[in-house]
Amino acid sequence: MAAIDRLRAMLGEDKVSTNQSVLEAHGRDENFPETRPPIAVAYADEVADIQAVLAWCREQHVPVIPFGVGSSFEGALVPASPDVPVISLDVSRMDKVLSIQPENFLAVVEPGITRTTLNAALRHTGLFFPVDPGADASLGGMAATNASGTTTVRYGGMRQNILALQVVLANGEVLELGRPVRKSSSGYDLKNLFIGSSGTLGVITKLTVRLHPVAEHIHTLRVFFPSVNQAAEAAYSVMGSALPVARLELLDELAIRSINRYLGRDYPVAPALFLEFHSSTRAAIEDEIALVEALVQEAGAINITVARTQQEQLAQWEARHNVHWALVTSHPGHTYTITDTAVPLAHLPAMIAYAQQMLQAMGLTGSIVGHVGDGNFHTLVATKPEDVAQAHTFSEQLVHRSLAVGGTASGEHGIGLVKRRYMAEEHGPALAWMRQIKALFDPDDLLNPGKIV
Ligand SMILES: Cc1cc2nc3c(=O)[nH]c(=O)nc-3n(C[C@H](O)[C@H](O)[C@H](O)COP(=O)(O)OP(=O)(O)OC[C@H]3O[C@@H](n4cnc5c(N)ncnc54)[C@H](O)[C@@H]3O)c2cc1C
């Protein structure tokens, strides 16, 4: 194809692939039911490569979808239509740590670096980067989806942990957004506009991220309850205490059973809260342990297990981070419908109860897991082809209920193709202004078109 030959001539032979399996790996995500391969994958080693790809896109009128490691949900990476040719712009080779500045509690990185690689590079500093989605995602992809994770309840998600961004716009211009400072009242906050924009406004090419001191005293425990509702009520009362909550995760019985099978654990098969507290002194932690145990017992806890060693703590969070794969492998041959609502905290127990009742009433197999300290939970519905319509109705009803109580359609996974239909209901007239912002930055609709707005 002449257009692809031209791209090869502009970028270099080794930076363009049309290999079928490479194309397929770039035209899918972790739960969208269809694969829609791009016509080529372009690999960037530096900003100039990204500018060259965008120049080619403008010349050929072919849209481009930026690609990190491909761990996202909701069809964010999948072309909006199978009939429109697109190229994928893979930035995973741009994976360097450009500088670590412990004295300023920050690091400057390229977008392709993954969260675990960054934390490995930080090990000698006593600092860490906290945002930890279950996958080893790229920092660029995490910024583009405004990802969060188990520690967000204490340290914030991507928006709270990115100080500055470098982005390349559709016209090839390079912008520096934000400053390496903790606070600023200067100008419109374009940096935060690009965070969560899913590659629709520009390509992220550099990030300045906040680092945090590793906590001295960590108290980690698992608490099991007779019912998911009691676990959710306990989570709410823990959030209402003054305890220094660093992680507060809910897993239902099916999730625990799947983890036991997948990782060979012997956790009690019951709904659970996985909790962690970060304290500055040992004395403080003793009082906090007593308080948290009293709170969960009052909510009906049937088993409390404290992770005594660092190894036990790591094992507990390894289990939490593997829950998605544990569930997926226990239902081979199914696809997954994943909900991602977040609601004001007081509504969380009722939302979880509603999700449970609906699963039962519709005869669906689903598991509830969630970052409940943030009011955010997922229902992973194992879907056979004959259940697709039911699963979609379930997901839709949960979103409507979330929006009705002041919540959001997506706590962390983003809008992609799947959640677009709720944007008007959630944002009202503001959606028209979002569309104008998209048109301002990308008038030819070349950057991940058809997403979000
Ligand atoms: C097992 C599992 C557990 C997960 N748990 C969580 C969780 O707890 N919390 C959470 O938030 N998510 C979670 N996710 C979803 C996923 O990991 C996040 O959405 C993550 O942020 C995606 O990063 P990525 O590098 O894979 O991006 P990709 O999937 O490659 O891309 C995601 C989006 O970002 C855009 N993009 C990628 N790189 C750039 C760039 N440099 N510039 C501009 N746009 C770009 C893409 O076009 C796409 O729209 C989980 C996924 C899995 C598989």
C-alpha cells in the first residue's frame, strides 16, 4: 500500500509493522468483545517520530490511536468503526526514566514506562509512585485514562500525582503543561484536561510525577463477613473514622473462591475487606489496630487476619491485583461485562446491595470487587453469548442508578466506546462544550476519533 510505504519512508523501516498478529494485538483491549485491527502499527522512539506520524496522518487523512501496553477496558483502543482505517501509534519504546529528583519528591519519565519499572528504579530512594491499577500499565496510558488503584484512597489517582505533562498536538506542536510544583493558580488547567482524555486531544510524550515516602509503619489485614452488605457497611464506617486508611478493597465470595483456586490460597470463602493503614509511629498503629478491629466487629466480622510480615502483606496485595485474572480463568469461554460506577460514599452500601439483587434477579454470574474507600466498585459479569443482552441491561441499570444518586458512569476505566451513551445523561449541556474543546485541539478529528464525546 503506497500510504504505508510513505509512512515507512518517513519513519524508518523498523518502526512500522503490518504483521497480522501485531495488528490484532493493537486493535483489541481487555474486555471489548471485538478486535478491529489498525492498518499499521507505528513505533515511536522519540518526539520527532510522533510528529512524523501525525504529519503523515494529516497528509493521508488517516486517524491515529495512541497505544501504551493495551491493558485498558471499554474499547478505548479499538477503532470506533471496523470500516474506517486507522493506525496505532505505539509509544512503549519510549520507556526511559529521564530524571529522579528525591529532593523535590518527583520523577520525570517517558510515557511507555510501566508503573512497576518506575517503582523498581525508585527502590533506593525510599520513595514510591503510588498509582497501582491491577495491570502493569504504562504511565502514558494511565494518564490518558486517569487511572487509579488500591492506594488512591490515600495518595490520589493520576490527576493528583501528575505535576506536568509534555504533549504533541494533532498539528505537531509540542506543549509543556503544568509545572513541577505542588500547587499553582496560574492559567487554565490544560494539564488536567489532557489527563483522562484517552488520546483524543494529543499524545503524551513526557510526565513529571509526584513521589511519596514509603510508609514506616504499615498495618495490613483481611476481614471476612457473612455478607457483602456487612462488608460494605464496615467499609463506610472505617472511612468515617479518623484512621489513616491507605487501602480499602472489597471482594465478594466468588472473588475469594477464584483467588483461592488461582493462587492456591486458603482464605475463608466469604466476602472480605482487604485493608491497609500507613502510620508514622508504632505507638499510633497499636491504637489504630484496636479501633479498626472494634469497627469491623461491630459490623459483624467473622474472621480477622493480620498480615504480620512484609511477605504476608505483599501476598495479600498480590491476591487483590490478580482478582481479575482469577475470575476470568474460572469462567473459560466467557467474555466479561465490567461495570465501573463510583458514587458518593454514603450511597455505596445501597449500590452494592442493588447490584447483588439485580445479578440474582437476572440470573447472571457476576462478582463484585471494588475500591470501596473511593465509592468505586466493579461487577465482573461472566457473559455467554446468550447472556449478552441481559449483561448490558444490568450494566445500564447500574449506571442509571449511579447517575441518579450523583455518581459517575466511570470511576477509573474511562469511557472508550462502551460508555459513550451515558455522556449526555451525566454531563448535560457540558457535553457540547467538551465537543468544542475536542474540535479546537483536533479540528480534523485525527486523534482516537469517536471516543468520549
Ligand atoms: C487485570 C487488570 C486490572 C486493572 N485494574 C485497574 C485498576 O485498578 N484501576 C484502573 O484505573 N484501571 C485498571 N485496569 C485498566 C488499565 O490497566 C488502565 O486503564 C490503564 O491506565 C491503561 O494503561 P495502558 O498503558 O494499558 O494504556 P492503553 O490500554 O494502551 O491505552 C489506554 C488509552 O490511553 C490512550 N493512550 C495510551 N498511551 C497514550 C499516550 N502516550 N498519549 C495519549 N494517549 C495515550 C490510548 O489511546 C487509549 O485510549 C486494569 C486492567 C487489567 C487488565
